[in-house]
Amino acid sequence: KVPMYKVAEMIQDVDGDSVSFSDPRLASYQVSGTLQVTSEQALLETLAFVLDINIDREDHLLRFTPK
């Protein structure tokens, strides 16, 4: 179980994109399991689906917002 703020840190470290949470509760959502993805886009689409959130990109900023 990994909280989303840790996933956000990994995204920032690997891809250089900043992540913001419009609702602080999103940062505490937890994900678990394994996932093999071939691109950042595939990862973001999977996270958005699993967590039922929106992820929007503006330049190098990813915004995670509840639906």
C-alpha cells in the first residue's frame, strides 16, 4: 500500500513533472499491486481510472482532482 503522495514523488523523480492535489485527501489515497506500463500516459490513465479521479496536464504540472 503506497499513498498517492509517494506515487507523486516517484512521478516527479522519474519524469520531472510536478504534481498537485486539488483536494489534500487525494494525497492520502492508497494504491497497491503491480503495474507494468510503457509510458507516463498509460500510468496516468490507469491511476485516473482506478482512483476515479481526473488528471490534467499543463506543461510540466499534473493536477489530480476528484471527479
